[in-house]
Amino acid sequence: MTQLLLVMTSLPDKEVAKVLAKRLIDAHLAACVQIQSGMQSIYRWEGRLCEEQESVLVAKTTAEQWPAISAFIKQNHPYDVPEIIGQSITHCNDAYAQWVSVETKDTSE
């Protein structure tokens, strides 16, 4: 079975997340992207305590796509230091894994 990944990043709002999600799908870097709005983030940045409302983007892709998807997110992300986390999926429906694999293949090959 193809090794799948969940790739997560946080963005300033739902509209920015939707733009990035569509670009990831169009580039065949992700088969599916889910967006959750209204996340509260608390963190320290440049010595200052920050509190922000953000949207979380979770993309389903393959481990093979990690270098490309992480570089794409970094290049197209509005934050100076974006959160880009890849988490292996250890259990998955075989048919879903196959679909993700097909959807993330480079169609120009």
C-alpha cells in the first residue's frame, strides 16, 4: 500500500486557506484538502505573546509528494515561518489510499 500523509498548515483565514487548497489540488500535490476555520492560536513570536484566529488546512497526499508539497506550501504561504507538518497515516481504507495515490500522480508524465 502507498504510504499516505496528512500535511497540515495554519493560515490567517478561510479565504487564504481556500486559495492554497485549490492550488494544491490543481497541482496534484493533494487529493483532498479540508479546512477548519475558527482555530485559536496562542504563541510567542519575536518575544511577544500573540493570540490569533486562524484556519487549519489538512491535505491528504502521499509520502512521495512530501518534498514537493512542503516546498509548494512554503513558497505560497503568507507567513514568514509557516507551520508545515507531515504526519504518516498508519491505517487507511485501501480504496481511499489508491484514490489518493492516483490523484497525486503528475499528469504530465
